[in-house]
Amino acid sequence: MITVDNLVDRAGDMLRPNMRFGVTGLSRAGKTVFITALVHNLIHGGRLPLFKAQQSGRIASAYLEPQPDDGVPRFQYEDHVRALVEERLWPQSTRAISELRLTIEYESASAWNRLLSSGKLSIDIVDYPGEWLLDLPLLQQDFAEFSRMAVSLARSPARIDLARQWLETATNLDVRAPADETGARGIAGLFAEYLRNCRSDERALSTLPPGRFLMPGDLEGSPALTFAPLPDLPEGSASAGSLWAMMERRYEAYKSLVVKPFFREHFARLDRQIILIDALQAMNAGPEAVQDLERALVDILSCFRPGRSNFLTSLISRRIDRVLIGATKADHLHQESHDRLEEIVGRLVSRATRKAGYAKADIEVIAMAAVRATRETNAKQGKDRLPLIVGTPMKGEKIDGKTFNGNTDKRIFPGDLPEDADSFFEHLHDTGTPIPHLNFVRFRPPRLERTAEGVTLSLPHIRLDRAFEFLFGDWLA
């Protein structure tokens, strides 16, 4: 089935170049904002000095077209950009897959390419939750292995207090007893509650499969989502009709009904991928959250089939040949810390790639903000200069006991990341030494600037142009 889909895709590409671009992110990393900013900046000619096709004036126009997959919900760009620009509100996160087609008309930089190419590229943006990506490793795990790994994580110091009720209840179950639907719903509910609590801002944990337990959608209440890992399973196999057999069967149903269709119909057809992560939230939550982020990156990178593809091999199997890791919310730091954030996340990614055995495809790490909500200033502190950021904290945000009203710009010292990444990782593995704390608050989207003629300018950003150049600059060369 995957081969047939790729043959159909490539046949169309021969007449009109098309790139399938996957966008995902871990919880609250900002993928909806990223897609909205991507489209808005290209359609409105945003300030993108490092995006060569735009900077050199070779892009004639960019516009939206109907997407090719009629069975996939459309990414509601118009609603999201209205929330950002007119209401200064962050758009609601999408909780399911969606798609959008952006077409770029351009002139190639190569005379030879101008003869062969139509000068038109369609980018099919496939938006999906990062939790779904973290489900793909389940395809290689049976129920016993899944249970062992889930229970081991739950018993770690960062999670044990959140998992205690589920673990105690599950440990007292007789897994060989006859299956009982009421008991199955109860244990599944406790397990799902534990996963939701792990995702809170205070814990900011990332490795939380199965992903649909956090966003069940139309599967809520189905048997495929009514199971849970079982602690300390005995040797041997489950007897027919037992609770153990029920949990095992429903776990396999989850893989068949949820994970495999996502892989076959969407993930296996991608050419490029961006993965957005909120590393700052993890840093503020503590070493355990950062270590869990690294664990999630290992699981994520192990999902990709790395390596470059040529035209013939891509007829059978498309390959993701470039992956961008975007460390979002760089605007929550002064620019002095942007490179430090990039270096720290780059180190996390390097460690994850080694553990995942992932080394063939190009991987880039960028500290970025798809929509920049702050500007920078300085304040004198004696003879020293204190770097500050200025923005409108969202209503209810707090720093040092002060609650903001959501309407007033404030100058905030966000804190500094260490100049030397080595010292950060020393803090990470020394539980007695805390990671430097950041004054992390959420800001409202910015007021957009207007020209003298009253034209609203494009959404401001940090390093969005670098992301564009890496992800599809070569397609426009």
C-alpha cells in the first residue's frame, strides 16, 4: 500500500514538483503557530534575509491551494492567523492530523533548471501531534515489553508520585483472573490520568506513549483505548479470557487501528520533517524533565528511515532526508542566550542520535521563535548592563508573586543560560546542583507594525528564515 501511494505521488510530481513536509511538536511547542507563521511570511513577503530564494527576489508569489488529500482535515490557517493578528491570542492547538497545500512560483537560480522546471513548487504541509510520533516505537514492542518499559519509567523518581495510584492498583490485580470490563476501564483511567499529570507545566515530561490516551478524539471509550500496562507480568503467556489476555489484545488493537494507519498513510510519505520542542519549559521543570526530553528525542529519531533518496528508490519508499529540530520560544530569552540555547539543544540531539543509531540524514538544530512576542532592551545595574526582554505577559502569568493583567507591556529579566554547555550538562547529571532557573512567562502575540500606507507587515520571528532555507531552499535552487 505504501509503495502504491508513493508511485501515485511521484507520478504527479513528474508533472508538477511536490514536497510533503511533516510538522510535529511535543506538548505546547508551537507547531500551529509555526505553520501559521510559515504561510503568512511567504504569502506576505516577510523579512527573510537568510532564505536565499526570497532574498534574491526569485520568488514571484506564494498562495494556498486545495490540498490533495480530501479525507484529511484542512489546517485552518485563516482562523489561526486571525487569532494572532487581530485578537493577539495564540491559536488553539490542533489535536489531530491536518493538511495544507502552499504553492510557490519562483525562478530557479540555475539556467539549466529554468529550462527543465516549471518554476512552481507545491508544499503539502502535514501537521500531526508529536505524541503520535512517539507511538511508532510501539510497533516493535509486544505487550510484555511495553509493560516493562512503561512501568520502569513510572517508577522513576520524577514520576513515582504521579503513578502511585495506578501502580498500586495494577500491582494488586490478578492478571490471570477472568477479564472484567469495569476493572479494565478503571485501570485504564488511572493510567491515562497519570500520563496527563506527567504533561503538566510543573513536570513537563515528554515520553508519554500511547499518545492517543492524551488526545483520544473519536476513539474515546473504545476498547482500543481501554487498556494499561501491567506491572511484573509472570513468565509464560496469557490464558484465554484473562485480564492479561484482554489487555494484550487491546494493546495490539491500538497498534493496528491507530499506529499502523498513521505510519502507512502519512508518516511513510514524508520528504522533510521539522520537530518542535519546548526545551525552556523542560529546563525550568528540572533535570528529570530534560533527561526525559532526551529520551523522547531518542525514540523520535529512531522512527525515521534515514538516508538520501534518488528518484528510483523514492518510487518504492520515500525517505526523509532532512530533519530540523526547532528549539522554540527563543524570544523568551535575550538574544545573548539564543546561541546558548541552540548549543544545549544541539548537544541533546547529538546524544540522542548516537543512542538511536541515526546518522545518515541531515539534521539541523535551530533556536527559533516562529512568532516573536518580545523585543529587547537593557537596564543599568550599577556599572553593569542587565539584558531585558519587553512584551505583554498573558493574563494570570506570575513572577515573584506579581500577577500580570494581560494588557500592559513589562520589562523582564528572563535569566541567562550558561555560556558553556558543559556546565549545563554537569548540572543536569548532578542532582544536588539545580539547573539555572529562568523567569519563564507566556507572552501575548505582538502588535504588528504597519507601513506609512497602513499595510500590516508580516509576523516577526527569530530564525524562521534559517529554517526555511534548510527545509526547502534546495528545492527552490
